Amino acid sequence: MIEQLRQRARELLGEGTVALVIGYGRGNSPQATFPVFIKKADEVDRLVFNPFCRNNLAVYLTRKDIMPKGAVGLVARPEEVRSVAVLVQEQQFDPDKVVLIGVACAEPGKEGAACEMLKGRTLKELEAEVAERLKGRDPAQEVAAKVQELEAMTPEQRLAFWEKEFSRCIRCYACRQACPMCYCERCIVEKNQPQWIPSSPRPLGNYFWNVIRAFHLAGRCIGCGACARACPMGIPLDLLNAKVAREVKESFAYEAGFDHEVPPPMASFRTDDEQEFIK
């Protein structure tokens, strides 16, 4: 499978189809990988793929300091495919300038899990393939179970839970930097005229920051968990985002990242919307 991946990257670079391939390289242990940026066909042997490839590489597609003038090839797990679909919806780049190299592991994060190349070549084909792979199962089952536990709490218990979690936030913004959907050139937390969110790591500012970020991801988060993995304090940000995603699904029958041609719920209007939230 790895040789197939490298051969595909070699072809894209050798033919001049792309100027850069973004993928995964070996880390400092068998269970660690890191992003690599390949510009020459004779460098593709640096590419690896295994169940421990967890960084969401789509985060680099909106980085002006990284993206080349030509097209870019992206090693794309189901998480990257769905992230690209959202970014295309939001017109963040020309979809013809991103060539996806589809890959997937049966059980991400599990040593020895089987990995394979996906068959699709276009974004539309890969969206359909990913949807079929995820059909009938929850890719974030563990997170969903914890969300249910939180939903079973009283409002007071949930508030206490999140206040305790957010109190540990050091405002390093690693969650923002790891998220493909956080691409604003100037984040709301950096605006000071007026200052919408206190910048120091104190309870009130921490609460505002994390809740507002979750609101900004409504209908956009694909549940990759990059934010929670990046958090040095171990705050379960994926639980908050999963809860918001569940509300969007129940209210609008919409899940992010499965069809880039469907208007996102937070950026569209339907005349038949019952608008129950204002009744």
C-alpha cells in the first residue's frame, strides 16, 4: 500500500501535475508521524502511511506561506476528504488546484490495523466512497458515548463540568492552529477594538473563547479530533464540537463534509424552514 502511495505521488510530481505533495513522514517512534512536504519525485520515499497518521493535513491548504503557485497533492484520509469538502464549500481555494490521494485505515490509532488506497480520484468520488465506508457506523463512537453521558447531566452539572475543563486552558491556541476550519487571517480573539474576548487565561475569557470557537464550527466541524489531540492540557474539545454537530444534524438533517455541492446550513436559507428556535 505504501508503495502504491509513493508511486502515485511520484507520478503527480514527475508529470508536473502538482508542485507539492503534502503527506506523512516517519516520526521519532513507530507510533509517531509528522507532516512532510515533498517537492521532488525522488523524495517520495519519505512518505509513509499507517494507523498513527492522525494530523489533519487539510489545515495546510489555507496557508499562503505553504501553498505553491501550482497545484498541490494531498494525502487524504476520510478526515481530509471531508475537510476539503467543507473548505471547497466555503470557497477557500480552487478545487482543481488540489489533487487528493485517498487513503484509509480500518482502525485508526490501532497498531497493525489494515490500511489501503481509496479508489476515488475526484473529490466527488471520494466523498461517495467515504460516505459508504462510514455508513452504519459512528467513526467517533467513543466520543458519541461521552456526549450522551454529558447530555444525561443536569444543566448545572454540565456547566460545572465545562467550567472545570476550561479553567485549565492556557490560551495557547493549539486547537485553532490544528483545525482546518480555523483559517481566519485575524481571529476574533485577537481583535481589541472592541475586545470581544479577554486575552489572558482566566476563567471568563477561557469560557468565552472555547464556546465561541465551538459556535463558529457549527455545521463545519467534521469530527477529526485534531483540536483535542493538540490541546496540551487534555481538554476534551471534541466532546463540545460533537455535541454541536449533533444539534446541527437533528435540526437541519446535515452532516459536514459529505457533499461539497450542498449549501451548508449556516450559510443558506430555506423558505420552508420552520424556525422552531424562535417560537
